[in-house]
Amino acid sequence: MKKQIIRLAAIAVLAVATLASCISLNNGAAISSNSPIGPKMGEANSGIILGLFSHNGKENNIQRAAENGGIRKVSHVEYLNTVYWGGIYIKHTTRVWGE
């Protein structure tokens, strides 16, 4: 009985740790020109649930991120993917810098 309680407690701790995790992938992957980083930054986000259901997928692009930051001339682009709850939800972010 005592071993079963310890085993269940270990499984519960592992499950909570897995589901509560947050991992950033491709952090810093950027596309840039030879120009300096602009003073403005814009961001566009989308997400995917269980690898099946997407929200704001068409809104997550360089053009939308530039519009959100009031940028007319893009100098740098960065893509980030953040994984939540052991991969149940993935957030895709597009960041742009420019003038």
C-alpha cells in the first residue's frame, strides 16, 4: 500500500512538471539585412493546440507584425516558437524591427 502511494505521488509530480513546462524553441532565429536594427518593434502571434487546431494562423506574418509596430521599412525579422504544457499548446511569434 505504501509503495502504491509513493508510485502515484511520483507519477503526479511528473505529470504536473510535464504539463506546467514552458520551452522556447528557435529563440533568436532571425533574418536580417545589413542595416542597423530599427527603433520600432512589432509582433504578431498565433497558436496551435494539440497539433490540430490553429488560431490566428493567417494573421501571424511579417506584414501583420510590421503593421502592429507601425513599421514601414523592415530591417530584421525574428521567429519564436514557445511550447507550453508538454506540447499541448505551441505559440508562434513573428517579431520585426525597423523604421
